[in-house]
Amino acid sequence: MLQHSEVLIKYRRRFPDRCTTVCENGGTVSSSCSCLCGYGFTGDRCQYLSKQHLFNDASCGIVNTSQVSLSAYPQPTRGPIFCQWLIRAPEANTIEFSIQDLDLDAEKVLQNQPCNDMFYIWGSKDISNPIPCNSESLESLIGKALKSDSNWLLIELRMNPWSEVAHKGPLIKFRYVTPSSLKVLRAYTSEMSLMSSSTIAPLPAATILLVILCIVFFPQQH
């Protein structure tokens, strides 16, 4: 299925005054220019979490810090817990994240079987769901730098209500990554602002942009 941005471009070319829909969080544009939302999302732009009425931990929902964990972390918690965390970066940015800790119920779980606690991360091709909890799989994930496909990640934890042992759940740290092209544009805009307020005659805009591009793409060798 085409991403919503690709569909939107095609519709705008064919019907320039008809379709201006922009879907969020991986939603796709339908033939009627409405958003088709993926799992966990609802709203006319897929901007809301559809299962938030089921959340039962204070940490669930939209994440405004730089890490994801249950509210009791690093203390263990006993289920049943159902929680989703939505990480949203600014438009055109991506998210770099790493799983620092993942303590799930793996009692009597065979190799490559899902955990008794179910853990998912959507929005990244670096992740295969559901995430297994055997030691071999965890060793390949813990501390590894992972990236989102676009500007959002949806993380879900379903803790086993029949577990006899409490567990800590996940600890995920993340940061937003700005593409180099956007950095150039911001630097150019800032430079133009400084030049316009200076008493010195400003250089032509094209010259300033060329200098910035040279700095970014051809850094000085030491």
C-alpha cells in the first residue's frame, strides 16, 4: 500500500483543488481523501490513540520526555498492565532509539517463542513484532541504535495478568534526528536574518546558500 504522502501527491496532481488531506502516524489516504488509520489510532487525521481508555499506568500516552518506561520503573510491577506510548518527532524528523532494558515475563518460554508479556514497537523496520524475550534475541537488541521509519513510534506493553513474578517492563531512550537538508535550510534562514539586521551590505542570497552547502557537504579536513 502506498504511503499517505505518495497518494496525496498523486491526488493533488489529478485533482489540485480537491484532496488536501494529510494523515498522521502512518495513516493512509483513501480514494475519498479521508484517512485510513492503522492499529492503535483514530481521528480524522489518525492523531488520537484509540485505546487510551484501556491504559492503566500513569506513564501511558504521548511521551513528553526522552525515555519510555512504566511509572514504577526501575521497581518491578505485577500485571495486568496495558499501556501504549506514542513518540512523535517534529515533522520531517525521525526518531533514534535504543532499548536499554527489557524485563518481561519469560517463565517456561521456549526459544523464539513470544514472551508471556507481549511487547510491540510499530513504526520501525528495525523491529520484528512481537519482540521475543529469550536471551539471544534480547542480546541483539539491548543497547543497539535503532531508527524509526518516519516521525512516530507506537510502543505497546501487555503484561501477563497471571504472572507470579513482578517485572520492570521496558526502558527505552530516544532522541529526534533532523535531516541534513533541514539543518541547511535552518542555517541559511538564520544567516539571512543576521545579514538583514547588519549594517554591512549583505551578500547575495545565492552566495550565502552556496557557502553553507560547502560547509555541510565538504567539511574542512584536518
